[in-house]
Amino acid sequence: MISDSISDSKKVNIIGSGIVGLCCALHLQRDGWGVTIIDKVGPGESCSYGHAGVLSETSALPNAMPGVISKVPKWLLDPEGPLYIRMRYLPHLLPWLLRFVKAGTASESENTVRSLLDLNAGTVEKYQNLISSSQAGSLIRPSGYLNVYQSESSYKHASAGWELLQRHGAQLRMLTGRELHELEPMLAPSYIRAVMIENQGYATNPYRLAQVLSEQFSQAGGVFLRREVREARLSADGNVRLNLDLGYVESGKLVVAAGAWSHQITAQLGIHIPLETERGYHVTLAHPEVQPRHVIMEAEHKFVATPMEMGIRFAGTAELAGLTASPNYERADILLRLGKRMFPGLSGTEKTEWMGHRPSLPDSRPVIGKCPDAPNVLFAFGHGHRGLIGAPMTGEIIADLMANRQPKIDIAPFRPERF
């Protein structure tokens, strides 16, 4: 048995050292909790490593928006499309896909937008408050968020989503092609329409952001346990026994923030969550001669171009293939080809490629709340594309729940029991 196992009522174990786990840990520390993070990889080395860096409060439209299902066949037939499904994985995926289709109603979309706007609120300011002032300026940058289109038809097809966000208070500016190219002169002339979301932001290096947060956690007395959680079992006294690859830990208080692997742990606690891995890719081109002035979403191919401290990053696509399939780096090559079309002046050959596992739920809302069968266990996972955006508020909610305080926002839409 590990000698410093949790027995004190003011100690918490967190499974997961990604951006969500780190934000939970820092907020719990601020409340006076002693926190141990357990993960088989280092802080920020999994999905948080390869994020596009977007910090947009308005990133709240569900993946299953009405009308999306009709686009899926075209996406799957297009080698450069934003969605790819490995056919051998399809039988396993079918139950999740059926839930996804069920979530694609107008009323469900309204509920998701409302709840995610609450969760994302103030994300840039929250990060600036979480990290030291000496690091904030280089890591968190204010920026407008541009969504660009190459055809009037694709722009018009997206209008229902923009109208939904506007009904919930989003401040948007519709741009003509001339206005767009005044803002982004290096963008290909084929882009003729855009939507600007003002007063958003981005992380210039998501991995370094995680590293800075982990350093602050350690400096405040936090403990990292580099171990793999093999099994989680509820004890008769309500504690959770975590069997690790080396030893075990008894947890009086536990937070499950293990990203795409979280459902494996909750199932061992008797709670079955339909979590799927939505595999994303990025390619980062070092020393580019061209950099965008803003974070830009290429709306038709669903990828983001971000000006980062290590170069320009193109990130996106969704591959449904499970947790164990090997990466298909052709998806990253596609991103680079699309990026070079987006910025015709782009050059350079020094690049890095990456694949990571986004934890995705059918209704695009994370699971945040108490385990139904064990109130001393809290869940914080399933943020999909929006983990970086929603992590600070998630950390606040977890700290509130651990202290039996009422969270600042309505968390009913995120309850585990909804499945």
C-alpha cells in the first residue's frame, strides 16, 4: 500500500492530469484541500497537449445540430472531409450514434447552447486569474474568432447556428469578403464570407499552459502520482479503492477527470456513461512565413488555424475509431494540405504531427456532478472539443460540490443521471 494514501477528510485524489483535472486541482487547493493527481502520463501530455488553443465562450453549438446528420454521407465520402469512421469500429459505435441522432433536435440544441454558454463564460479571464501574472501575457492572448466560408451556400446553411447563439446573447459581426480580407490579407481569395466573434481569446501553447498550471499545483503542495489506475472499487465504508499498476490508494474523496478513459472507471463504480473517443489531429508548422492575425475556423472543413508560439497549428477533424487503433497520420497530412490552400503563401517543411483522444458525449455536454451511488466521488469529463474552454468553470464547480456549496451556474444539464 502507498504510504501516503488518503485518509484525511480534507484530502482529494484526482484521476487525470489534463487541463480539466489541473483546473479542478487548483480550485480545490484554493479551498484548502490536499490534492493528489494520479495519471499514467505527465500533466497535459494527453488530449490537452494538442488542442487548437481556442478560448471562445460562444463555442456552444452541439455537434448534433439539426441538419448535421444529412451532411454525414457527404463528409464520409470526401477524403478531405471533417469526419472519418473506421468501418471495423462501426458495430461498437452504433449505440453512441443512435444517441447522437436522438440529441439532434431543436429543443436539445437550445438546452445544450444555454448550458455550454454558462460553462464557458469568462474563460479568458478565469485563466488569467488562475496563472501567475508573469506568465499570463505570453500564454493567454485576446483575439477575435473568425469563422470563414468559401461559398454563399455554406454560409447560409450555417445561419441557423449563428441565429441560435445570437438569441442567447452572442455578439457576432457578419463580414463581407472585402471586410474579411482587410482583417486577414494573407487568406486565400476564395474565402468570401465570415463571422467574427469579438472579445474571445486563445492559448499560445496549450501544453505549456498545462505545464504552468502543474507547476503552480506542485508549488502549492500538490502531489503527482505517475501511476496507471487499473481498477476502482467502492468499499463498504463509501471510500474508493484504486488499484494501481504499483500498489493501491484508498480515496475518501475522488474526482474522475480522466478524459476519454473516464467511462472505464465509472463503469467499475456501477455508472455507465456513453463516452466515445473523438480522435482529433493537428499539424504544427514551425517558422512559417505566414501567420493569421486571428484564430480562424475554416467552417466547411471544420478545422482551426491558430498562430502559436511554436508556429502555425492546423487542428481538427473527427475520427471515430476507438481508444486502441493506431493513428492515421494521413488525417494530419490533409490538414496541412487544406492549410496551405487557406494560406497560399505558407511555406516551410519543419512540422510536427499529433493525434489525441477527445472525450465526447452524444449531446455535446460534459458530465459534471456527483456519482449517483457515491456522493464522495465527483465526475468531471466529456468536454469534447471544449475541454480547454470549459475547464476553469468546471474546476470551480467541482470545488463548490466538494464543499457542499451551490455552484454559480445550473449544472443539471451536466448530471450523470441524464443517460
